Amino acid sequence: MMVCAKDAQTGPIMIKKIRAWIRGMYDWTMKWADSPQSLLALFLIALVESSVFPIPPDVLLIAIVAANTHRWVSAALLCTAGSVVGAAVGYWIGMMAMPTIGQPIIDFYQAQGAWDRVEAMYRSDVGIWFLLAAAFTPIPFKVATIAAGATGMALGPFVVVSLIGRASRFFLVAIILRIFGAPVRAMIETHFDKFSLAFLVLLVAGFLVIRVM
């Protein structure tokens, strides 16, 4: 019973920490939206998210473009570039460092069963389509990039599909913010708790999609 009570408390605590992190990153970006630091942070978070980090870079992209809509192209480009570079890192982990780096990442997310199913897909004809879906949707992209390297997907198609999927996703977000920047920013700041909760739901849903495949 003590273990169950502890587990029941862990979930809400983690959710609060993640929501606080999202709020902090949003506030930091709004404060420094005109500085190079915000775009550098966007590039770096997009990079590590494609290989190891659990939080997608969209929250930073939204904050940057909402604060300065004229930066939508540069923000989307940097987000895409960072994500594709990170995808290459994930591919390298799968191809060259699976036992030492890749497997600990899988164990950290308790995703061995999901990993086995993803590997099976990559060894079939649908692997490239799963990569595209992961690049565009909330499905964790890091799982797709590491699996691509581990199963020996050709590097050329991997890079092209990653670029198409990531650019489509991030430019879509940036364009929406470019067109509806002020109203979207007002809505986000008024309903930030709901916004961050929806973000977390999408994040969890992405992991669940892999688990039930």
C-alpha cells in the first residue's frame, strides 16, 4: 500500500514539474524573444528532442513566434535544422551506440515492448511511413530516429523524410502564429494552464500510440 501511495503521488508531482518547466520556458522566451539566445535555445532543444529529450520544441517555437511574428521563418528554419541534426544523432546512436546509449534510453522510458514493435515495422515496408508520421505528429521522434539507425535504414531517405516531416510540422505551427499571432498569444497567456495540460496530453498520447502498436 505504501508503494502504491508513493506511485500515485509521483505522477501528479511530475506533471506539476513539467508544467512549471513549460511556463518557465515560455516566460523566459517572451522576455528574451528579440535576443539570439531564444533562437539558440530553440535550436538546441529541437536537436536534443530528436534523440533523447522528452519535451518537443513546439512550446518554444510558439512562444518565439507569438512574441515576434516577423521571426516566424527564422524560428521555423532553426527549429527544423536543429531537429534534423538531432535526428542524425539519433540515427548514429541506433547504428553505432545501441548497447551503450540507445538501450539505456529505451530502458529509461520503459519502452522495450514498444521498441520491439517499432523495430518490426522498420524491417517491413511501412518503416519509412512510420518515420514520416513520427516526424509530423506527437509520436516520439527519438524512437523513430534511433530505430532507423539500429535497423540500417538508408541514410539518404532517412534525412529527406525527416526534413519533410519536421519542416511541415514546424512551419505549419509558425504560419498559424504568423497569421493569428496576437490573438493566439492572448489566448495562450489567458488559458496557459489548459494549454500546458493539452500539451502534456499530446505528449503522453504520443508514447501510448507506440505502446499499443
